[in-house]
Amino acid sequence: MSILNKVRKYRDDENRLKWEGTFAEYLELVKKRPEIAQTAHSRVYSMIRNAGVEVKDGQKSYNFFNREMFGLESALERLVEEYFHPAARRLDVRKRILLLMGPVSGGKSTIVTMLKRGLEQFSRAEEGAVYAIKGCPMHEDPLHLIPHHLRDEFYEEYGIRIEGSLSPLNTMRLEEEYGGRIEDVMVERIFFSEDRRVGIGTFTPSDPKSQDIADLTGSIDFSTIAEYGSESDPRAYRFDGELNKANRGMMEFQEMLKLDEKFLWHLLSLTQEGNFKAGRFALISADELIVAHTNETEYRSFISNKKNEALHSRIIVIPIPYNLKVSEEERIYEKMIRESDMAHVHIAPHALRAAAIFSILTRLEVPKKQGIDLLKKMRLYDGENVEGFNEVDVAELKKEFPNEGMHGIDPRYVINRISSAIIRKEVPSINALDVLRSLKDGLDQHPSISQEDREKYINYIAVARREYDEIAKNEVQKAFVYSYEESAKHLMNNYLDNVEAFCNKNKIRDPLTGEEMNPDEKLMRSIEEQIGVSENAKKAFREEILIRLSAYARKGQRFDYNSHERLREAIQKKLFADLKDIVKITTSSTTPDESQLKKINEVVATLVDEYGYNTTSANELLRYVGSLLNR
Ligand SMILES: Nc1ncnc2c1ncn2[C@@H]1O[C@H](COP(=O)(O)OP(=O)(O)O)[C@@H](O)[C@H]1O
Ligand SMILES: [Mg+2]
């Protein structure tokens, strides 16, 4: 569909969704679908819940955030369960400002933007529909028209509690335009839109000296005073502050803690009492979610200021730490690259992983637990199997530092360094080493890294590099083995046949000649030695394998070459060991002969076809691994 068609369709959809009717008609709608009268907080919560929630290992994961936020499941669960959920049920947290606190580039703004864009869409959906008094600049809730003395009865009949009073402007309009007949007041469906300033607002402080409260709460329109005769006529007031416009939806408060206290007090009364003061009018009721964000330093200095004491209890702080999982970090980079102008550049496999390993290491606290180092902790956090540890250990590790992830390298730094690596290199293809080098070079210019951290970080780059070296060697060796999976499977089956014969004291039959032979001790040992199974331990090892094999058979499962971690490792090492010399000589030869050249071309082709390299990065990889093997 062309873009203009899409625009047209959107407009048509919107026209189709439009609704307008009298308050009496609106009440009919409310009776059928009470959710259209829900509060702003409740609407946000429904929006998140409607997108779906999955529970994995006791951890909730919200589809609403999943599309763009990675590795923050537990922080987001806290956000939803400690704020949105109780706020939706009209509990007291609703009356507090939501403050997301976390390190720079940790996704705070992204979360807020997702909520805003989400609400815009949700207000166009059936379940998220919002209605307002027609012609009201604050899109006031039509139920405010119900007089206070009738609200208990309204609750009896509709099951809906009404909060807030009819605004001064609509009180006047009710009299002037509708002769006091609330049933005739026109109501319309509204659609949230930040661009059109409906239900979504953003407040950014300007210079504290010139900051005008009118930006938040609107102001007198002096040109109309002559017409209406007085400043206290609500028609002479422009309800166009950010708080007015965000009514029924949400307002993002940028740099909130940098603001003057005078400003903060307005907000507090809004959140606390659900109303604010504007001009010379009675208090104006508003119903909106207010979200601010800040970093830890700013927050600490805010709470250490005595003057702000009264504000503390009116803010609810939800920490948004960095992601701590390597594979999720890779997804963050992939997303950021996709969204950037580097999307066309070839990024060799494992380049982002190498960067992610580095970033995560800078964010993790060194474990206190015995027998575990930072690298193992990193693997465990990412859900990998680490011999000798299980989920209980992971939970314990997490408990050691409940506030982990509040410092370290941020994703944007990594993306900036990748981008500068691309600029430096002339070919549009970069690999893990380019990325690690660029990450290292950039540390000098990083504004917020202390000398001490810099040394630690340089060490982490070395660790990431060693991890990458292993990955690179494996990859090349795999590509050298003619059809790796096949070969591994073949060798494994061969081994298992022999083990079975050995344990059962049977002979083995040669598939070609039919001749009976003793189990091939040399073959079995050559595999077992790869993982250090000693002559004395071999019997026990083989028996264990056999037990595992029959356990699989009993359950009707296939025992394949991934079923036994150590055996898999042994098979892989054996395959590689057989090839070691070939790989070494072929990759490091400066003047390869014809057969070597042929092999190199084959390997490059495998790397390109099956492993996601391009010819540049595949050749770079071969050269690098050649140098590693010759060290
Ligand atoms: N956990 C995460 N999942 C997905 N993207 C993330 C995550 N953390 C950071 N990002 C990305 O990093 C960039 C900076 O995030 P941003 O929301 O601006 O951070 P903040 O407001 O906390 O400084 C954005 O492109 C964001 O999408
Ligand atoms: Mg931000």
C-alpha cells in the first residue's frame, strides 16, 4: 500500500470510530461498557494487560514491552505490579508521581515513549475508547456532570465511582449553552495524540528564571478579557498548559528534579488531590498519569535536600537498571542498528556478542559466592548451563546485589563506537575485533569513566576478546570439517556402538565384511582423552553414557549428539584435533598451494552460506584464526 493510501485509510478508520451524542446517550454506552469510563491509570494498565502477559520461571513478561525492551523483565514487572496495577484499582499509589530512576541510556525514555504511543493506539481500540465533554479544551470526563449529591446513587446503579468536580469552564457552559440540562450536554469520543495535544503531553523545563507556570496550567488570554469582562471568567482563560492537555491520559515530565520547587508543588497537589489551581478559579480536577525520569545521582541529591522532604512521599520511584543478559544486549544493539543509518553495513557474526560481553561485565558486581567468577556469573545470568551451578545459585547471586545494573557501559556508547569503527574502516563490513578496538579507543573520551574504572574496563575488553577468540576458533574449525553436523553425528554413533559392545562384553560387527571384531579401544580413548577421562575412569564414564542412553530409550527420546554435554564437547574436540594441523597450515600460509587455496575457498563459502559472513569478514576471520593457532 502506498503511503498516501495508508494515510487515507487511517483517516477513514478514524472517521468510522468517531462518536458524538448527548450525555444521556453517553450514559447508555457507559451502562453497556463501563470500561469506557475508567481512570487514566486504569486505562494504562488495561492497555498493558490486553497485549498479553507470559510467565516464564515465575517471571512475568509483558508483550506490550517485549517488542522493544529487552532483558528488563523484572524491572518492568515491578513497574506494572507496584505502580500500574494498584493505581488502576484506585489505590493510593495513583496519587503519586511515577519516577523512573536509572542509569543513562538504560531505556527510561523508551519506556515512556512506548506508553505514549501505546495510549494513542489504545484510544482507537474498542477496549481503550475515551469520551469527553465536547468542545472542552481539557477533554473533561463527562461523568463530572453528575452532581456530587447524586454520585452515591450513580455508584449504586453503574458501579462507577466518580472523582473530581466539573471544571469552572464547563460549569459555565452548562448554564449558558445548555440551560443547566446535563442530559443535553454533547459528548464525543476523543483520540489521544501527542501531536494534536490530546491526552498526551510532555513538559520540558526551560531556564528556571523564565520558566512560567502557564506552561503547565494555562493562562489568561488578555485579548478576550474585554469581551468577557473579567479575568475570572473561565472563558477568558486558555486551558492550554501541558497539564490541561494531558488530562485523561499521561504527561511526561522531563528533568523534573531540576525544576523549581514552586513547580513541583503544583504537580504534587495534582497528583495528591487530583486537582490543580489555575488562574483565579476553583481547583481544576484532572486525571492523568505523570511520569518523570532521572538518574541516580540527581535523585540522591534531590532527596538529600531538606526542602524537598515533603515531596518524597508523593513520588514513587521505580528503578530501571541496565539489562544484565548478554544475549538480550545483542538484541538491543541489533534493534538500535536497525533503527540507525548503519543498517546497510555488514556486521560479522559474534561482533555484537563480543561487545555485549564487555558491556555486561562492566555492569556486573563481582560475586561474593565461592567458586564463581564474573564470567561464570555472566553466563548463569544469561541462562547458560555452567557445570556445578543451578537456578538456586542464580537466585542467590541476584540476591547478593539487589541494586545491580545501575552503572557500567551504556548501549548508546557501544552503538556510537560501532558507528565510528564503520567510519574508520573503508569497507562496509566490520568484525568483532574492529568493535572491541573501537570500544577501547573510546574509553579515553568517555565523559563519566573514572581512571579506576577505565583500567577495569580495559581488562574486560581483554576478557571479551578471549571469549571471542574461542568462538572464532570454533567457527573456523567447524567450517573446515566437511559437513560438521554429519561428521559429528557419525563419530558419535560410532563411539556409542563401541561403548555398548564394551559394556556388554560383546563383539562389534563390521558393517562391510560382517566380520566380528573387538570394540575399538583406540577410537574410544581418542575421544575420551579430549575431555580428560583417565584410563581408570573410562569404565565408569562409558557406563554412565550407557545408562543415559537407555534412560532416553525408555522415554522414547532420541539420544543425539547434544544430549550429553561432555560427550558433545569430546566429539567436537576430537573432530577439531584431527584437523588441527590442516587448519593451522591452511589459514596461516602466506603462499597457499593449489589444494590449500581450494580448501580456503570451500571454507569461505561455508562461512558465507551457512554462518552469515560475507567474503570480507570470512577472510578476516580465517586470517585471524590462523594467527591465533600459530601463537
Ligand atoms: N533494555 C533495553 N532494551 C531495549 N532497548 C534499550 C534497552 N536499554 C536501552 N535501550 C536503547 O538504548 C537507547 C537509549 O535509551 P533511552 O530510552 O534513551 O535511555 P534513557 O532515557 O534511560 O537515557 C534507546 O535506543 C533504547 O531503545
Ligand atoms: Mg532519556
